[in-house]
Amino acid sequence: MASNFEQKPQLASACGLSIDDLQVWGKALGFSQIGVSSIDLTHAEPGLTKWLEKGFHGEMEYMSRHGLTRARPAELVNGTLSVITARMNYLPSDTCIQDLIWIQHETDRLDKVDEGLISVYARGRDYHKVLRQRLDKLAQKVRENFSSLGYRVFTDSAPVLEVELGTQSGLGWRGKHTLLINKEAGSMFFLGEIYVDIPLEQTPKVENHCGSCTACIDVCPTGAIIEPYVLDARKCISYLTIEHSGSIPLELRSKMGNHIYGCDDCQTACPWNKYAQVSSIDDFDVRPTLMNKADNKNLTNGIWESKKLVEYFSWTLEEFEANTAGSAIRRIGYERWLRNIAVAMGNALYQYKTNPQLISPSSQELIRQALNFRINHSSPVVAEHVSWALQQGARDFEQNFDE
């Protein structure tokens, strides 16, 4: 990765570099779309400042540490003159997108309370590795036209305003759930950026098409989208299961359902994801160590079932590391993995009392046994969440979830 940033007087166009070239090279590398953003993000600074002041970033301390540098590309990487933006679809290649079958299956998983729900993007290879390598190859192609190119690659790996850069470069518009939405591809894609020290012509922005829709806000289990375009990460299930360390707030546990890594609820509810596209590469195909391929011959190809909570929970540290090798899930570590599953198990036990049709007596008994096996776990965090989970099976129907 290059790090030599020097101001260059000549224009990129003088070397024959165009957005069409970038699109062609990007497509060959598996990217769905390439854009170019200017480095002027001053319009985003007031909102970022307000968001940080309210503490909505939670434990993601790096966001406050870098402050407004996130909105100032030339300060983050000295010499930056333009930002090449990229998006990459991540639905597994065997996903059945016809007639919204994949969305229905993801929605149905929420009622399979004794199964662990992993966010779609995390079922394959770690996207950080995939995008970083391919962005670097794209930058090398640019360097063939601009031999002295200085660049730096990012993909959810530094204090970068990815959605804002994607919006500025026309990859899509910011949805009310704060994610980027593309008219032809919904929001099921990753974003990446290449900060370059050459001036490139910005690709045009696109119009916001959310209109009066509030589907993402209405469906959020924890009310994390406190108003259109504003997310309190501290309430977001993705944040709670991935970024948050230690004990999960009591008032949020019952609202997490069977989510054990990430959450796609706001995306599956978004009408624009009826246009979501599968990835052109196989890196994001579902890994058998994380899910089970359905063996019903009457089912459409690409149907993967979540594993039972008790199976995920039974993994030893060695099994966790082996089964999540090369996956983004491995980043949270074994303790958070068990913590998250314990919460889902507690919610399943409560569902057994209130909605017994969602879980069989034998399944709930296996959950109790698995929890009791780890009741004295060496990790105080895991032990506390296991104890809480067992208590859910004895909770009064009338007791409020927030108590």
C-alpha cells in the first residue's frame, strides 16, 4: 500500500484516466459500482459533532478520538485530493432473490427462537480482507496510468465517513437507517474507499428516494433509530453483539431476540432491498461451519438454516476459533460469542412460556441443560448472562421486559 502523498499539478484526465476505466477495472475485481467523491465534507461536520456530543457512538472511542478528522480526508491522509469509492454486493451467490424469497427466509428466522441468527454479511469470508485486497489491486491499476500515485485503502477500518463519501459520489443515498441505499441494489453491500493524491472528477450524486417510508424505524427491535437518519449505536443490536464489551444492558436483552451476531431487521424491512443483488464473487458464500444447508429437495437452492443455539453454545474455544477462521465473527472473541448466545437462549426460554408454539419442550430442555453446564463459567460476563438467561424461564408473564 502506497503512503507517499505528494501534490501533483497535472490532472488525472491528462493521463487518460476516466470513471469508465475505474468502472471496468472495478467490475473485473468484483465491485458492483465505482464512484469518485470530492474531499469537501464540511456539510457533514455539524451532524457528526452533534452525534458524538450525545454519546451515540457508545464504546467506539476511536470515533470521538478522531473527531472531525473523519470529515476531513486531507487531514486524515495528508495530500488527498480525491476519494475513489466502491461498493460490493454481498448476498451469497446462491441466494434466491426471485420473488423476495431470501427476505422471507430471513424474516422467518426471527420466529425460530431456538436457532441463532447471524447477519447475512458475516456468513462468509471476512469482508475487511476481501475488500482491502481488491481495493489495493484497483489502486495498482490506477498507478499503471499514474506511476507516482500515492494512495491509502480503507474499508470500515479507520475513521472514514463511508456513507457520506458514498452519497457524495453517487453510489446511493443515505437511508433513514443511516445505511447507503442504491436504487438498483438496495443496501446489501459493503463500502470501501481509496484516498488518492490525484484530482479526479466527482461522479454525480443521486436523489434520495426514501420519501415518507419509515419501515426501518418501525421494525427496529430496540428503537435504535431514534429519528430519520439518526442512529443511537448504544441501542443497536449490531453494536451490542459486536462492538459492545462487558455486560449487555438489562433493558435491551429481551429485545434482542435470537440475534447472536449483528442484525439485518432494518434492511430486510426496507422496500428497496427487493432489488438486492447477489455477489459476483464466492467469498461471501455461506460457510458450512456457521450454518446448515437445507437437505429438503423441494426447497430452492441456496436455502441455509441457522444452527441451533445449543450447538453454537457448545463450541469450545478451539472449535470457535476453527469454525470462525477467516470470518468477521472471530473478531468478537469467544467470551462475547457465548454472552450473545446466552441472551438468545434466555429469550427462547421466555418464548417457551409465552409462545410455546415457537419452541418445542425438548428444545427448551436442551437449552436449560446447556445453560446449566456453563452456570459457573470462568468468565464473569458469561456466567452473569447465563444466570440471567435461566431466570427468563421463570419470569412472570406480566413482568415488563424493561424491568
